[in-house]
Amino acid sequence: MTIDLKMLISLLDAVANVIIREQKVLTELDAAIGDGDFGTSLSSGFSKVQEQLPEIERTNMGDILKKVGMTLTTSVGGVSGPIWGTAFMRAGIKAGDKTELNLSDLSEMMESALEGIIARGKANLGDKTLVDALHPAIEELEKERKSGASLAQAFEKVAKAAREGSNRTIEMVAKKGRASYLGERSKGHRDAGSWAIVLILEEVAKNLNKMEVQNEEAH
């Protein structure tokens, strides 16, 4: 199974739903060591994305993802907007004019998104940011790609790797953002951005599994 344009829109809608639904949790995580506005801000951005999805031109993957990126950049507050927006725009640039995506495409796109996040946010692995969930997820995706796993199987493992990465942020000392001002006191708290990555990847995994089942039943 590959992801076509209709499926991408469906996945983006599901991702927006989970961020909106989990807004309170993300805000509470951020309030412990940050400004406390992350959940509200990210939810607001994804609400805007969701509003636009029915009208987005479905010409190719790149255009869709770049539009999502631009929307997040302009509608998510603070430093999060440019970081999350860059991730989707970089993924869109990598996808280009493709109208279907396989595991190799997704691996390259996520790698490109991570590079964009690191360049924009100047955060590295171990700094207690979303990078700590995304980096191991991408490593796992590359492993799954080489093993010949299906999309659903791969993303189930990818989401698990992201969750484990996010769990590791609990004992880290923050080196970026507002949380870094707390020094050692930032230990014992999960990074909110890393949890947003987990929510997104688990939602993608769940939906890919449903799509794969439907695909098998259709054949």
C-alpha cells in the first residue's frame, strides 16, 4: 500500500483532530516547565489547517504539505510556529510533485523535516525537545524500510520509538527554550513538543492500520 492524495488529506485531518483533542494535556505539560501556551497554540494552528483541508488543491504531495507548513508558521504562536511550519514545508519540498508516497519517500521526508527543525530551532538530540522523539522515530523508520515492512507495521514501530524517546526527556535537563532557565529543576518533567510528536505518530499508525485493512478487504 502507498499513500495517495486522498489518504494524505485524511491523515492530516486525523493528526489535526488528535492535537485539538489533546490540547489540555499538551498545555499542562508545557505549563510545568514552559510558558504554558503550547497546547493552545499548536491546537489553534492545526484547527486552521483542518479548516483549509477541504479547499486545498490536491495536485501533488508537495503542494499540500507546503500549504500546511505555511498555515502552521503563521497561526502557531511563538517559536513553535516557525519550527512546526518548517517541518511540514521541508517534508513538502522533499515530496515534490509526487502523487503517491511509499516508505522510502516518507523516510526521506521525515529526515528532511528533522533537518529543518534542527536548523530552525538549533536543538540537538538530548536537549529535551521534540527532536528527542522524532530522531529515534526516523531511525526506526529507516530500519523498517530496509526490512520491507508494510506502512502500518512500520509506523507502529516508529510510534513506539517516538514514545520511548519522549519518555527519555523526563530525566533530561532542558537546554533550549523557556525550560532551560530552570536548569536541574526541568528534570522530572516530559517535554511537551516530544509528546506532540508521539500523539501524531500514534495517530498516523492507527489510521494507516485501518487503511491497510480496508485495502485488503477491497481486494
